[in-house]
Amino acid sequence: MEINYLIMKDASGGTTYLTNQSTSSHYGIPVLQITAEDVDGDFGPADLIGDLDRPETLFPAANIVQSWGRQPERTGDERKAAALYLSQWPEGPQL
């Protein structure tokens, strides 16, 4: 199953995708792929995102996917992709 869902886009053109179309994805498990001015990379659910110089701003990537997956307009396939991503970190947030 191909997974490539746009989660958000910022005013500067930065994007966040839930995708298994990255070389960081293994066995079809999606990663959170962020491309923006201040962040560029692929993240697993337990990876921290934020300003390392301000530790209080750090949060796990799973928070983004969980929030997106809980939106009422998500399709069944989108929810399955979010759940698959989140399941990589059983101690983290789930749908």
C-alpha cells in the first residue's frame, strides 16, 4: 500500500507528509517527512522535533500524526496509515 499524505503546508512552502515513499521507510512503514526552512528530515514517532536550544519546545513527532489522524475528515485509509506509524512506538500516543 502506497502511503503519501500531506499533513500540513506552511506559508513559506514547507511541507509535512506521512509517507512510505522515502528511503527512511522500511517494509512499508511510514515516516513523518518534514521539509521546511528550519527542519528537514524523516522522523519516527519517538523522534523529537523543536529547538534544541530551547528544550521546552521539543515534542515527539507522534503528536503531529496523532492530531492529524484524529481529525473527523480523515478517511479510513488515512487513519490506518496514522495508526501504522504510531504503532512503531507502543509507549507513545495512539489513535
